[in-house]
Amino acid sequence: MKTLLICEYRQGKLLESTYELLAFAQRLNAESAMLLIGSEAAAPAFSGKVYFADAGQYGEYNPDAHKRLVLEAAQKENADYIVFLHSSYGWDLAPRVAAALKAAQVSEIVGMVDGRFEVPACNAKMRRLLKPKTAQAVLTIQAGAFNYQGEARGTPQLERLDLAVSAPRVEFLGYEEAEKKDVDLAKAEVIVSAGRGVGKQENVGIIAALAKVLGGELGATRPVVDAGWVEHTRQVGSSGQTVAPKLYVACGISGSIQHIAGMKKSDFIVAINKDKDAPIGEVADVLVVADVMQLVPALTTRLSK
Amino acid sequence: MKILVCIKHVPDMESRFRVNEAGNWYDERDLAFRLNEYDEFAVEQAVRVKEQLGGAADITILSIGPDRVIEAVKKGLAMGGDRGVHIKDDLVYQKDPWQVASVIAAFARDKNFDLVFTGMQSQDRGSAQIGAAAAELLDYACITTLVSFEISGDVVTARRELEGGMRGAVRFKLPAVVTCQLGLNTPRYPTLPNIMKAKQKELLTFPIADFLNVESLAETEKMYPPERKGRGLVLEGDVNELADKLASILKEKAPALR
Ligand SMILES: Cc1cc2nc3c(=O)[nH]c(=O)nc-3n(C[C@H](O)[C@H](O)[C@H](O)COP(=O)(O)OP(=O)(O)OC[C@H]3O[C@@H](n4cnc5c(N)ncnc54)[C@H](O)[C@@H]3O)c2cc1C
Ligand SMILES: Nc1ncnc2c1ncn2[C@@H]1O[C@H](COP(=O)(O)O)[C@@H](O)[C@H]1O
């Protein structure tokens, strides 16, 4: 079985997440080659073939050209699986590659069971096992689900791809960095976060009061931030901050994949949720099944004594 | 300006999910369904474009599924869509994203939409495939996971969300398919008069057979709840007792309390 692994590259650098693709190929026990649309200096540590296209020529973000380069490399390599990360790069490109090949696509793979691919469903409350029906398939893997064992090493053989491409339909204007942080949650020893389960903006103060008696910082999930209840600099998760405090208290938070990605390394996790099946229970050391608006004030009173 | 918005009707994620008899999807009985969260941003953006153009746009709201999906279509109409399209399929859950995308593309093919909005992903299946696959089939440009959108003439300037809060700014011309990420805008609540008005709006129904002409490429063999790792302690019961228990646990864990 042959896999073609599509490297992640941004702002002149290979992204570390690229090695998760190699970890996945290890799990599959597959022969692999990689495709890097980037710079030669950013080639991954890998002893095998790396198809290479110069981002200086094709652009870092140019979906039409990148799609053609992926198809070209897949054909040269005769790849059974074309593997992307389930990331802003992967979900932009993978469905287009799959559609062009009329190949099955399986998204956000978290594991493998009897040769089938396991993916989350229903905001991580369920799992599905999927089987591609086509000989060739496009796969995207969940960020963080596969970890590379050992240290990546080796020097790849680069094979340069050269394609004439037409003018891009989407013009890339540049990157915008995340807002500057005025609070550095990464330094906090205790974080108490508010999720949509707190109900309304006025209730955020109750969560902040608990954070205060615990000597910690207030955090929040994305919907709470999007609604303007809490500033963006306090968002925890894949599109916010990654934190690992000694104590993390999740109040009214379901535990989506993107939120858990940002806090699962915390030493001790307490979740307060009225839903006993909420996926946050999978990472929590203590899950308290209760209404946050009743439990949190009672707790704060006890702790401030 | 002709606009298509594709929406899905999905269960409330706070529901308790049970697996169906075939073991390959959730049992729909006893679930409350609503408009897919990501698609609310899609409808809202379409309506804002229409408002910006002083009403010179025509918005079609499309959903594929059993009769219950009409409720989501009606919400889209109450938010400001002009026409609803229900492509009826009681077994839509068995279709793979490729088939759903093909149905959308087959419906849109001869209609010259300038803009097609979809959500970035559905909350139940979450494949994040359908918008981009439909774009490929229609040979439209496709811009995914938008968190900002500004249109001027036939040129759109937008931002895509990347990892860790970073964004990528892009500019493109219509026609295009765009997929909407959380926070793109603030979706409006339909007002009562608009809900009443929506009842008068055109609602077309077609059988899926009119648009489906491809086989599935992937199959869901099984659905099941995730294995509980059994790491944690689960506390239930009286709130005051829970607060006592949790307080003593936290006193050990929080350095400030020691
Ligand atoms: C690309 C991408 C990036 C993302 N990045 C992030 C990110 O960085 N951070 C992030 O958080 N999300 C992120 N998200 C969004 C994520 O998928 C979820 O939508 C989000 O985390 C859900 O937030 P929540 O848990 O607050 O809300 P919900 O999922 O709505 O959960 C609310 C929870 O509160 C519980 N509840 C309700 N009422 C009460 C009550 N009275 N008492 C106790 N419990 C109650 C419910 O049982 C439920 O479990 C991202 C999504 C995408 C697609
Ligand atoms: N049954 C459906 N009818 C219409 N649009 C859909 C349907 N299923 C998914 N979509 C659209 O495709 C997007 C992505 O869904 P998915 O690929 O399932 O994650 C959704 O946000 C909707 O905009």
C-alpha cells in the first residue's frame, strides 16, 4: 500500500504537524512518499521521496495550483491514499482532490479498527467506522490524533514538479497574525472557563468569581467569545490558546474536539455539565453533573470561607 | 445577483444519541432538530449581501432530507431567503458527502448562481466536504472557512481562518462557493412578522431522483458511542452535597487555596 502525505507549510516554514502524517503512515504500515509545496530548505526529516514544488512559484495559498500539484504527485506515485491533515489547508484542498479523482474521502480520522477508519460524529458524542469503496482514497487525519514515535530523521530525495498553471482564481493578500494577548493564559496555574452552558453574558461574572477565589484566570469557549461575552484573548482551543494549567475547570462546556485540543494537557480537569454524556467527560478527572448556575455560586461561597 | 444557500437540519447536540437498528447511524426518534449552526452564518451572510444591494438579489435556500428539513428551510426564509427548495430524501443519512455534493451541483448547474454559501461543516456528520466538492463539480472557485466577507461589485474580499487564531486574507471574483465558519457574523433571530411572511414564500419540492446520478464512494459501516476511558470520577446528586465534595477536591488542587 502506498500513501502520499501532503506536507503543511506556512510562512516559509514546514509545520510540525506534518510529522503527524508520518505517524499515521506508520500506523497504516504503508510505504510513503511526501509532497512539499514550499521551499527546499524546509524539507522534512524523512528518508524517502519528497515531491517538491516551489512555493515561490506557486504560492503558499493557491488552491487551483496546489490541487493540480497534488494530483500530479499522486499519479506519479500511484498512491492508494492521499493523506492531508484535517486543517485549514487540508479541508480546503482534500474534497477538491477527491472530487477530481472521483475517489472516496474520509475526513478527520482518529483511529483505525479492522482496516476501517474511525471518525468522530455529533460533536464527538459518537464515532463512525467508514470504508472507502474506491481503490484510491483521500484521507484527512485529526490534528493531534497520531503522534510520531521516535525522532524523525533522514534526508529525502527531492523530485521537483513543474507544471504550467493558469492565473489563480483566488488571490492571496497575506497573513494576519492573531491578536496580541493582554492575558497570557499559558502562564496561569488555574483556569476556569465559561462555555455556552452559562446561558448569558450576565452569568459570566459568576464564573469569573470562581476563577478569582481559585487564584486563576477566566477562559472561554469560542461561542462565548464570538457572542462577545468574553474577549478573544481568553479563548481556549485550536483557534485560541493552548493551555496546560495545574487545574482547569470547564463550566457548561460540551468538550468539542477543538476545545479539548487546547486544554487536554492540563494536570487536573474538572467539568461541570448538566449532561452526563457530554464529551468533556472523556478528559475530565471529575465530572460534576449539575446546573452550573446552581453549583458554581455554592462552590464559590464554600471556597471563599 | 443569484444566491444559493445550502443548509442542513441536524439534531440538537445536547441530545442523548442512540444508535439505529441497522447500527450505522443515530436513531432519529425523540430527537429535536434545528438548523445546522454553521449554516446560520451562511444564511445571514446571504441576507446581508442582499440588503447591501438594496434588495437586488434572489436567495434560494436548499435542503436535502426528509420532510422535517422544511422547518430549517422555513427558518432560512424567515431570516430573509426568497425561495425554499426541498429535495426530498428520507434516506439522506445513507448518502455520502460526494452524493450530497453531486445533488447540490446538479440542482445548481443550469441556474447560474453567482454565489453559493454552505456551512464549513455539519454538526452531526462533520465531514467538511460538501461545499468544496460541489465547487469542484460546478467548476467554481471555492474559498473555505470564512470569518469575514465583503463584496463590492463582483469582487469579494474575505478572510479565511487558519490555525491558532491566524487568518489569511483573500480576494476573488464571482462566481464562487464559500464555506462559512463560526463567528463570520451575528445571525439574526427571525421576527414574528418575518416568520409569518415566510409562510407565503415559494417552497418547491423535488424527489431526490431528479438530481441524484452517482453512486456513493464511501460507506458508514457502524456508528457507536466512544469508549469511555473511565479515567474520571462522576459526581451526581444534591447540589449542596456536590458543592461540598467539589470544594474539598479543589482545595487540594488550587495552589492559591493552600
Ligand atoms: C476550525 C474550528 C476551530 C474551532 N476552534 C475552537 C476553539 O479554539 N475553542 C473552542 O472552544 N471552540 C472552537 N471551535 C468550536 C467548537 O467546535 C464548538 O462549537 C465549541 O467548542 C462549543 O462550545 P461550548 O462547549 O461552549 O458550547 P456547546 O457545544 O453548545 O456546549 C454547551 C454545553 O453546556 C451544557 N449546559 C447547558 N446548560 C447548562 C447548565 N445550565 N448547566 C450546566 N451545563 C449546561 C450542555 O450540556 C453542553 O454540553 C472551533 C470549531 C471549528 C470548526
Ligand atoms: N442534506 C443537506 N442539504 C443541503 N445542504 C447540506 C446537506 N448536508 C450538508 N449540507 C451543506 O454542506 C455543509 C458541510 O456539510 P458536511 O460536509 O456534512 O460537513 C453544511 O454546512 C451544509 O451547508
